[in-house]
Amino acid sequence: MERRRALRRPVAGDEPLSGARLRTGAQLRIVDASSWGALAETAERLLPGRHLDLHVVSAQGRVLVRARVARAYVSRLEAHAIHYRTALAFDRALDVRVEGYAIPAALPGVEIEQGNRYPTRALPGDIEFAEQPSA
């Protein structure tokens, strides 16, 4: 049974949304996001039920949003660190669309005029150089 309020989308590593920061300074990497929540990976131990202030860069710009830790689990162990995956529920909806402009589809039946080609020979009135340019 699907219980999410909004569809979730994966967040690419080069998107501004992929890097979030807690108000306390800890870094989070957003794995996937929806308008009402996100799945983040961090080295910080965030316990379920905790409320956080989260700085994210969304389509609305840099915003501070209040979030609640819904779930958390250990995702990866390394010799020097423990990495956690944390499900965050936002207090308000955010615009987490991919940044950029939408490209309109080509309209059917509309012809696009081709440009003019450069002339292959000199036209009258063109500037002519007396000496050849050096290579």
C-alpha cells in the first residue's frame, strides 16, 4: 500500500538539491525527494521523532524547512565512519523539481525557416586584404 503524499524522484549528485545542511552544520546527501519529504544519507546519528531545521536549495531557491525524522537506519559501515539513511518528513511542501527551463515540444505542422549560407565568393563591396594572413 502506497502511503506517500507525493511521488518521489531520485536526486542526481550534481543537482543543487543533492546537498543539504542541518542548521547545526552537519552535511546530508539527498538520495531521493518528494515535495513532502526526502531520503538522506549522513554521518550524523539522527533518531526517529527528532525535529530538525534543514537548509536545502530547491526550485524556490535556498530555503530553511522544518523536518521530522520519520525513520533512520545504518546504511554503510567504514573503518572511520558510520553512515545512516534517514527519512525526513517536511512540515510544508517544497518545490523539488529539477532546476532549469522546460523545453517546449516542437509544434506539428510548423515549418522552421532555414538560415542563409555564407557566400563562397567575394561579393562586390567586400573588403579585400592586400597581404595574406600569416598562419
